[in-house]
Amino acid sequence: MKALTFSQFGSPDVLEYRDVAEPALKPDEVLVEMKAIGLNFADIYRRKGNYHLKGEPPFIAGYEGAGIVKVSNTDAFRPGDRVAFADVPFANAELVAVPLDHALPLPDDITFETAAALLLQGLTAQYLAMDSHRTQAGETVLVHAAAGGVGQLLTQISVLHGARVLGLVSSEEKRTIVLEAGASKVLVYSESWVERVKEATGGRGADVVYESVGATLMESFAATRDCGQVVFYGFSGGNPPLIDPRFLMDASKTLTGGDLWSYLVSREERTSRAAILFQWVREGRLRLAPPTTFALSDGKSAHEFLESRKSTGKIVLLP
């Protein structure tokens, strides 16, 4: 089979589309013929050697996608069934071995491209809004990187739960995207955004701030109300400063860490959480911009485009 691989760490130039051995199917696994594969920043981190990576060279990145069952070693699925997954390694290939616990039934009215564009970022936004912080109607939510894939979905899910969303973006060009996702107000990082948040909340601050930049952690605390919460789930802009717990006492603020893998702990959890996302999409309550697609064989261009920060929606690779 063909796969997008790399044997050394570095720029997109290290990527090779080449023949590799088909995966050996184990008990309770299904062999999936891939139809769409989600590309994420984690794949770039893996290519650079900065993130956990399974297997041996030639490495195959990718953890998210959708396709059709070709061979099944379980009674739960039959050949021809449509499935998707969000947390299975070696997804950047024509065939992927998917453990039963990770295989999600894909409804006929959800396309392969939609599943590959939705699941990883959608499940992340879902746990952030429903678990790390239980969003309440009437709250003010501040979302960092609101024009990104997780940011747009987190904005929509927060609004869906009755919250008012303030979005943070890196440029004026991204303002419209976040407003269309449902944000009440969009702020640009180059502004004095902490002051703008205070002005927008009558001097009080946001009830919860979703911090994915890292280097802006202290500013996020400054933009949070007394007794409010900061949810830290990423550091795309650099490592966060160290926090002295005594600092949290001063205004009774809470710092919560967030990681999707703490919640996807069983087949039942994966299936039920994905079903909620699919239903929101079906009802039009969760909207996805059409993904930008690249052939899997042109993965180098896809990586370059994602790293350019020019993309505002999901990038999907098509085998």
C-alpha cells in the first residue's frame, strides 16, 4: 500500500509518498480503506520530532480519518461498513488497522470528509466546553485562536450552550470568520486585548478563558474575573510561565489543564461523544467550513499550507 512517510525529522521536504507493508490485523481490529484523513498540527510536531511518535522509520503520522471496512476481525463491523476514528496512529496511509474500541460507526448522512474534518477538533472543543468547564447560559467565554479549527468549534459549542463568546484572533482578516461562528465580539492580539475584555464585561472579566497559546497565560488570568477559570490546553505560541499556587489564591481563580485523551477512555465514551457531534452537524447547530483537500501523495504541500497559518479551516488528505 501507499503511505505518506518520513524517515528523518525536519521540514516538509522529509516527507515521502512510498510503498510500505500493509498493517497486520490483530484480533478485535478492522482494516479500514481510508477515504479521508484529517491533518493536524500534531502531525507537524511529529514530523519535526517534537511530539510522541509510534513505530519505527519510515514513520507514518496521522491519527484521524474515515473510510470503509475492508476486513473485520470483530462481530461489531462487517466489510463495507462506514467507520471513522480520532485516535488511531498511522492514519496517513491507504489502509489502517483500527482497534474495535476506537472505531466509530459513521452515519450515512455524514461524509467521510466531514468526519475527518470534525472528529479530533470537535471532540476537543466538546470536552473543553462540557467537561473542563461546564458552560452555563449567560456566561462570558474568551476563546484564544478563535479562527482556528478548535476555536471555531469551541465558539459554536459555547454559544450552543447559551454563553456569550469573545474571540481572539491574530489578524483583522480573521475577524469575520469568528463572528460567523457566533462570537459576540472579536479582538485582535495586537490590541490591548486584556483591556478590551474588561471593557466588554463591564470591568469584571471573562468567566472562563480557553488558553491555547501558552505564552499568554498571565494575560489570560488578567482577563478572567475573580473566581473565574482558565482552561489551559495548548502552547502554540510558546511555553507558559510557571505559576505559584499562591497567585491563584489572590483572586480565587482556577487553572485547569485539558487533554482529550483523559476523556476518550472507552468505546462507549468515544461513540457517545461522536454521536453528539454528528447530531449537532445534522441539525445545523454545528457548522464546518468546507475543508481544504490535498491528495495524500501531495502531503508535502498540505504540511506547507498548514504551517503557513493561511488556512482557517480543516485540511483533509485524500488517498
